[in-house]
Amino acid sequence: MTIEVKVLDEPKITCANCEACCCRLEVMLITDTGVPEHYIAIDPWGGQVMARLDDGWCAALDRDTLMCTIYDNRPLICREFEMGADECITERKEYLNE
């Protein structure tokens, strides 16, 4: 008797299961997208970055919903970080210890 083994696809990453893993990364502000001043910090080299709170996550992340509170004005790097892309999968695996 032979049992067929079926390899299941990875679950699709959506806004409902994202867990905002990328919001732990340092985000440099390289263009002006209208990020409010109180979300901007200066790194040791004088560059502008998104501020982070004591927990290490982006200051603009709503901790209850895990959604960006400044989505329409989010930095270019955040706009280009594609949900479900290779970089996203890598960060999720590292964060979720998969």
C-alpha cells in the first residue's frame, strides 16, 4: 500500500495574519512622504529614521491592531516592502522562530 504525500503550499500572508514583523526593522527616511515629526528619530550618523518605542517596534505601529497609524504617510521603504515577498518571509521566519 502506498500513501500519497501532498506538499501543502505556505499559507498566504494577508493583513489578517501579517503580524507586522517588518515593523521591527530600522526604516531610513530617504524621501519626504509626510511622516509626522514625532515619529522621526535621528540615527548615530545623523540620518532620519522612524522612531521606535522601548519594545523595539516602530512608534507608528498600533500595538492592538498591528496596523500602521500613518499608513497614507508611511515611508517609501515601507511602501516598497511587499507583503509576502522573500524579504517578508525571511523576517517572519526570524521573528516567529519558524
